[in-house]
Amino acid sequence: MADSHDAFHSESEVCLVNFDRLMADLGRALADENWESLISLNAGVKPATEPMIAALEAGLVEPEPVRVRLEELRQFLDAAGEGAARAKAEAEHALKGVNRNRNAAKAYQNISGSRLK
């Protein structure tokens, strides 16, 4: 019976380790502002979270380690949202700069063309 309990305990630890690994990968991708990697890794959040919740519900893991990890996930999601908003604002600013340059070039072209006539 102890072997079966140890197997369950080991299995529950694996789900915590897998979640931790995913969070580390997500953190690196966010720090690098690697949005493609974040999108790809995001697909693994639910599959990594569900076994952890199931282990908690089955009494195989203590509530505190799960709570800490879910709080870490919430904080990550907040940071990722802020990072995405910042990247969007930077892209919009760059696009406005490109449009200003394009408009200035057209205005110069119009002025230069009218002088040649």
C-alpha cells in the first residue's frame, strides 16, 4: 500500500514540476518579448494546470504549493498583459513615425515637382 501512495505522491510532484518548468519557460519568453513563443507556450497552461488541480482535489498535494503556483500564474498573466500593451503602444508609435515620414516625403515631392514646372 505504501508503494501505491508513493507512486501517487511522485505523480503529484511531477505535475508541480511540469507547471514550474512551464512557468520558467513563459517567464523567459516574456523577458525576451518573444511573442510567438508566448503564444505557443500559452497553449500548455491549461494542460499543466489541470493535473495540479486534480491532484489537489484528490488530496495528493497540499493546498499551499498549488495556491502559490496559481498566484504566480496570475502575476505572470498581469505582467504579460502589461508587456503586450507596451509592445502594442511601441508598434503604434513606430507606425505613426513611418506615416509622418511618408507624408513629409510626399509633401517634399509635391513642392519639388511644382518648382520644376
